[in-house]
Amino acid sequence: MITYQKFQLDNGLTVIHHYDNSTQICALNLLYKVGSRNEDPEKTGFAHLFEHLMFGGSKNVSEFDTELQMAGGESNAFTSNDITNYYVTLPANNIETGFWLDSDRMLSLDFNQKSLDVQKNVVIEEFKERYLNQPYGDVWLKILPLAYKTHPYNWPTIGKKIEHIEAADLDQVQSFFFNYYAPNNAILVIAGNITFEDCQRLANKWFGDIPKRDTIIRKYEQEPTQLEPRKEDVYNDVPLDMLVKAYHMGGRLDPDYYACDLLSDILGSGKSARFYNRLVKEKRLFSELDTYISGDVDPGLFLIEGKLIKGVTFEQAEAAIMEELDFLKSHHIEENELTKVINKTETNILFGDISVLNRAMKLAFAEFLGDSELVNTEIDHYLSVTPETLLETAKSMFNESNCSTLYYHAKK
Amino acid sequence: MSLTRTIRPEFHQVDRLYFPDYHIIDISFGLKLYSLEAGTLPVCRLELVFDAGLAKQVKIAQASFTSSMLSEGTQNKTALALAESLDFYGSYFQTRSNADDCVATLYCLDKHLKNCLPLFLEALTDSIFPQKELDIQKKNAIQKLVVNEKKNSYLCRKLYYKNIYGEGHPYASFSEKRDIESLSREDLSSFYSKNILGGLKYALLSGKFSKASQTLILEQIKQAGFTSVTNPGVSMPITTKSGQHFFEKKDSVQSAIRIGKVSISRNHGDFRKLQFLNLIFGGYFGSRLMKNIREDKGLTYGIYSVLEPLKDASNWYIDSEINNKNREQGITEIYKELDNIRRVEIPEEELNTARNYYLGSFLRGLDGPFSLADRLKIMIDYKLPNNYYPEFVATLNNTTSQDLLETANKYFDPNNIVEVIIGKK
């Protein structure tokens, strides 16, 4: 059970406090409600580039990291389709340094050309390292635009192309900052060995005078229902053929979310999973076959991704996958198998809660979803999934008219 | 009163690091269970550490295949039956084949331990390595290998170890396709009997577990029939091929670079000073390499230096991936930094920042049961005293810029440096 208290400052900043006196550290997690889905389709990758700029100095502090390190702290951040999340851990008695630094960069960044130029280069190198210079690195760049036709999930957080990153300028940086990086568009979580009174006092002291801003969330259209199968062939210099199938599923708060997550475990998680035993081991069609869900807030994707054994054709491999999916659509899953994936989920949740930083991130994200209590009730949602729900979910999701398929061919 | 944001709030230096009490319990003659209770959630982790590292191999790929196939079947249970039971109780069974040992780990909730433990031990003490499973694993491993061989970072690592330690050295042991193809059941069984069944070094339990769980672990490991090791290995000679090794990959966008040399053991008197020096040079986000090559020049997404302590011979290296066209500039800057840290004393401010950061990172590292157990493993493996971590505070506080300059001159000397580049000419 994760206990917490919540309050809001006058400027709209939501603050959540979670107390744990068994640790000597304290975590500060600051979530901004902006991700790559809020980007202009002609200027993609910007939310992530912006995350880099947040470490390049703010109005009153020239070096964020150096100041933090001086107080024994460490920080990092990530950008997803939906949010940008910054976090700091410090020795508990130095947490005020975290308040000082993160409030100053919320107050105003130091908008400078040099930082922008350097971080553009760093991000372009990141683009190359992760997406271009790796075998299969560009899979996301291929599958997303196939699966999404209108929704901004059709590009990855790194951006559609390097040219978009190159084109970013300081005006864009400023307007993005003053629109999205506002107290009323953020959630602050303080977790660890710090009392509620100290948390309240420090939150007011450092964040209280930051003005509320008129945030306008960029509107975008929801993805229309897919009506027919989509397929694409890609040829590249990779050693093995790879098959990717992406089915549309519900969003993070839709009722089928938990069922989809369990279906993905039943098919693809661990050595007792169906795909591994039937398609990797018995039929010898794949050397690896994974399933996962994208976990996005808006309707996301259920993904199946596997590397084919040399000599196996795409058609054979795909037919075998479909056979397994058809079985899921026509047979109730046994009680035992369901208990297994739920037990596994319970382990994952508890192990994930060990670190105070993880608890802080979880609280921030649950609050962002609109239900902070989700940090404690998540397991109940899984427990309420029945064999009937799984059958119905599989039936409505695993249809080819709901699927985008990628044949990633090894160029001969 | 308005707030002054230009002045940093008061902060405190970490003045004390605390390592909790743990217990050392005899399992049977010579064999010990280290038991460390910490944390607030009812989860536990049991690790069995075997003297089954790369140096014990007679054939390449023997150690890693034996370890990864420990869960692939016993006399009474197939791989699937084992996996189904372990998964049913929500547990994880993992094995890691390392340079100096092999570790089998069971993760589970305390309430399921009584059900998982017998399965875990059965897999470890009654493995039969079925031919069918071996064939599957071999084929999958070869597929994985061909993908890795397309990655510059993999090729760079491989070439680096081969040149640092010498082709035949256990630490330079990388499997080729033919090594995997030639592995037989007998190769695995013999390695298994000798180094797993006959090579248990100790057991390490961490988390928040019940007394009953601990008692069960003691009893069942005792009955499992492992024998513990007595024979220390023989060290293999090192034959470093220093200088530049360039391997052309025409289709590369970026080059993978690794520059390094053989270094000192964790038990060496200078080791902690060298760790600290490495931190300042390339070991954290505020390091010189990161600040100069990424944050000032934007030449790379990441650059870091690592001191890798290994039993027989440690090594120290710098690693990065840099755009082909900026590669020469990047390498020049690396050597400039190396030269600089050997010539000029580290300024007081930089030293203080790094020290405070380092102490804070120890505080984070000594938080939570599994993180503590990782540190305890290091203490056991290298026979370090109980005050090893708490003593870091004094060690760091007493280290001066002058000390670090001497350390840099001793261990960052460019003599015998190996430089490996994988990329486009």
C-alpha cells in the first residue's frame, strides 16, 4: 500500500507527498503534461529535444547538473508520447536543492543559442545511434506511420526525421516553454524521508510564486477505426527476416487495457508462454518472438515481433501466429494459466515498488491519468479480468482489418 | 520577503554511510549463507554463486550455455513443466554467466518461496541438458550472434577484449558460430558436474523474508548435495596488443570507439582513488569527457569511461559512438583530456562536486535490499572488510588533487593503450 497526501498550490501545481522513513534518500519527480503527441506534425521530435534543453541552464542557475551533483544528487528525464518526466534523487536532507533547481527551470529557462545548437547535435547523434546505426533500429519509424494515419502517435518521440530536429529554433523553444512548462500543467511528487510539513513548506517557498500560465493544449484528431488490413515490405541490410504485427487496442484507461496486458503475457512473457513453446520451440519458426503493449494514454498498440529462423517464409510464420490468435479467440483460457499471469503481475508490481523513485514516478503518472489511487488499485483491475473478458477482448482485437503488418526482409 | 534564487540553498555533505548488519550462517561444512534483511516489501532474492566463470571453460561457450540451460529440464521435469511451475508462483529464475563466476537467482514473493525453492534447486542439481533443447538453444544463439555481428558496438567490444587480454585469454572469450555448432551435451554435462554441482561458493539471501523461509533455504540447500570449491584457478598470462586496431564497416553512420588498458585489482591500495579519478574523468554526467565531448561540442550522444574490476586482471576503458566525420576530432579530444588530467591538478571546486556526487551515489547504492546485496557480493568476492563502504567517506575526504594527479600518472599513462575503432574509413 502506497500512502500519500495531495494538495494544490494557488498557481495550479499539483503536489503529492509520499513518506518513507526507511530510506535515507528523497526523490523529486516533476511530470509535465506534454509529449510527442502534442507536437506539430511538421516539427516532430521537439518535446524530446526540449527535454535535453532543460539541462542547459535556467534563469538563475547556469549549471543544473553541477549544482545537483554538488549536493550529492543525480537526475535524468524521459519523453514519451504523452508526457515529459524529470526526476532527481538526493540525500534526504538536501532535497531543498532539488526544489530550488526544478522550480528555477519551471520559472524560466536560459534560452541560449549555444545550448540549442549543441543539444540538436546530441539528439541527432542519438537518432543515428539508436535508429539508424542498429540492425532493425528503424522498425518504429516504419510501423507507426502504417498503424496510425491521423493520430500523432504516427511518429516516434525522437521525431520523424533528422531534418525536423535540425530546423528547431529559439522562438519555437520559447513558445513551447511558456505554453507547456507551466505549474498548472505539471505534477510534482516528493517521495522519501521528508515530512509532509517540510514538503508543503518547500513546495510553497520554491514553486509558489511561479505564475500560472495560459496553457493551450494542441488539439489533434483521434485515430479513426481501421477498416482493412495494412501491409508493408521493407528491405534492409539485416541478417534475418523479421515480422511485426501491430493491432489497435484501447487506451490506458479503457476497460480492455488490463485484459490486453494479460493477453500479451499469456502469449509472450517467459519460458512458459504460448508463443515460445509452440512457435519458437515446437514448430521452430522463430528464434525470438515477443509481445508487448505500447501502454499509451490514447488508444495504443498490441505488438507481436519476431525474428524468423533462416529458411522459414513470412507466410508460414504469419500463419502460425494467426493460428495461435485464433485459438485464443475460440477457447477460454484455463483458470491455471490466468492465475499464473496474474501472479506474475503481482510480483512485477511489488518488485517495481521497491525503489522510492519508482513509487514517485508511478504516483505522478497515475495522477496524470486522473486517478492517483491507481497506484494501489492496479492489481485489483488485473484480478477482475476473467476468461470471458480475455476471450471477448481477443475476439475484437485480433482481426486482420485491425492490424498493420511489416515484413522486414533481410536484403540478399 | 522575496525569494533569492541566485544563491544555492544550504546543503550537507554525506558524512556517514551505513551498511546494515547481515548474518553469515553455516549451511554445511565450509558452505555459507549470507543473509541480509532489508526493505519493507515482502519480496526476496536468493542467489547461488558458482565458481563457473570463463576461466573454468575448456571450450568456448561452455560456461554461458551451461548456465543458460540450467532451467531446460531435469530427470523428472521438462523445460516447460519447470517454467510453468516457476511462473505459476510468479517467480523469476535467472542465470548470469560472468567472467569470474556464474550466478543463479530466484526472485519471488516471500509467501511463494516454499513452493519455488524446491523447483529452483531441482533445476540446479538435476539438470540433464536434453539434446532437443540444446539444438534449439544453439540455433537461436547463432541467430542472435549474426545480429550482434552487425552491431559496431558489439564488434568493438569483442576486438577490444581480444587485444587487451590476448586471443586465448578467458576474458577475451567470444563465441563464433563454429564454437556454438560444436558444443555437445557432454561439454555441458562435464562443465556442470565440475563447476556447478562441484562449484558452489556461497548463497546470498536478501529482501524482507520470514524466519521460516530462511530456515527452509538452509535445510534445502544442505540437502541439495552441492559440494563447494577448494581449488583456486590458475591465472592466464596477458598478452596485450597495444596501438590502434581499425576494422572497416563501410555502411556505418557512426564509429564505435573503445580505448583502454589493463588496470589494477580491487584489492590494490590505489583502487579506490583510481575509481574516484575515473569518475571525474568519464564516470558520470558531470565528468570531463561528457562535458567536453557531448555537452560542449555535441559530438556524441554518450561518452564514458569505466574501470572494470575483474579477478585476474582489471581493465579501464573509454567508450563512445561518434559520427564518422567527427571521429578524429573526438579521439583527439579524448587524448587531450587524458594528457590534461595527467599534467594539471584537478581544481578544488571540481573535486568537491565529484566527491559530493560520489558520496550521494553511495547513499543511493546502499538503499534497498537488492542494491545492498549487490554490494555485499563484492565484499564477499574480494574479501573486503565490513567497513569497506562506510570507510569510503574518509577515503574520499582525504584524497587530494595532488593524490589524483599521481594516480593519473600511474594508471592513465598512454603506454600500452589499446585503441579499437569500428567504422567507415
